[in-house]
Amino acid sequence: MSGFEQLFPGGLPKLVMFDLDGTLIDSVPDLAAAVDHMLLEMGRQPAGVAAVREWVGNGVQVLVRRALAGSIEHAGVDDDEAARGLELFMQAYADNHELTVVYPGVRDTLKWLHKQGVEMALITNKPERFVAPLLDQMKIGRYFRWIIGGDTLPQKKPDPAALLFVMQMANVAPAQALFVGDSRSDVLASRAAGVQCVALSYGYNHGRPISEESPALVIDDLRALLPGCLDSATELMSDDQSPPDRDSIVVAPGKLWMKVIKALARWRWRA
């Protein structure tokens, strides 16, 4: 039985919201390169991919502090040092996405959901400025009607604000929505929003099995959500095809229509 058949008997969710890093893409090699550049510029030893893989998931500010501390615990890091480190990291990461890859099954699943008319959103703690270009480079950007970055709203996951905001925009109740992620922050945000959470076993969860967080379902491949599971994947698009032409909108609270107009203008080149 597929994941959707287990969680939504007799139907499909109206809205599926996705995390990005560790869920749809493996971005750790590029993040680690930026972290190591920052550390070397500050006269420190590089951290390496394995350490960064355990530190990601709570936004770049926390990642930088963890790198400076050399540990997931970072309370003792000086604020001025963290600000300098963040500046160096952002500069290094801005144009460095060559090592980032889309996980197997992601494009297949997004295309299947699009064909079924299911609305999709992306909710990530990655800074907004990096998200849309990266999604388009990975050829998955146009599947998402809403994109919420880590600085789009005042709150980041595990706060449920972004999930609640997207559901309000989509006019979808929590019982009709699903969140797909890979970390404790994703599970906690989903739980606080009253939304079922599917977690990927291969993602970033600070070195801990995601099953410890008791999501509704743990899967090893995103295609396990689909009726027929992995058997359907061969009938869907291959990884080198472009997704359908569809605009994305990045939104934040406040003067909503002005935000929408600005977002449409910012991404008009996608059309």
C-alpha cells in the first residue's frame, strides 16, 4: 500500500508541502564547501562534509555558529564573530551549487502530483535569495505555487507559521494537507500545525534516525507515496526533462497583494 493510500484513504491530499535540503535535494557538499571557505578565511581548520551534514537543518545562522563552535552546541560563539562568519559563508555559497543534486524519485513524484492537480508548496529554512535560483537549476522550481524561505516570515521551522500561512493561502484545512520533510524541525512544525508529516530516512537529522520523532510515516524514497509505489517511477519523466511551465509565488504576511505583485515581478523570467 502506498503512502498516500495509508494516510488519505480513498483520495489524495489537496496540498503537499515540502522541505528542501535533505528532502528534495542533497545540498550538503556545497554547504560544506562554503563552511570550509568561511573557516579557512577566519584562520580555522575546515570542518568537512560529515560534520556539516550533522549541523544543517536550522538555518544558515545556526549552521555558521555550529561551524565556529565545532559542535552542534553553539551558545558560546561571539556575536561579532558569528556575523563575520555569516557574511563570508553567504558570499561563498551564493554561486556555489555545482555539487548539489536532486534525490532519486523527486522529479517523478512532483510530476505525478502535478498531473493529479495537487497543489504544492516549498517551505525551507534556507534564505529566500538562494531558493528560487537553486530550484530552477535543479529543474523543479515551477512545480511549486508557494515558496517560503527561512527569512520570508519572521519565524522558521520548527515554528508552524509557514505551514499555517500556506494552508491559509491555499484555503486548505490541515486534515487535507501533508508535509514532507527529513528532520525533527519538520516533524515538530507539522505537529504544531495539525498536519500529518512524512519523513525521508535519508535526510539530515543531526545524525539521529528520524523515526525517533514519530512522524506519520517514514519512507526511503519519495515515490513510495505514489499508488503502485516505485513501480510507477519508470513511466514518469526522466531526470533530464524540464518540469511544466508554471509560475511560483513567494509570499509573506503584511500587505499581501503588494507582496504577490513584487513576487510575480521578481520571477517573471520564469514564464
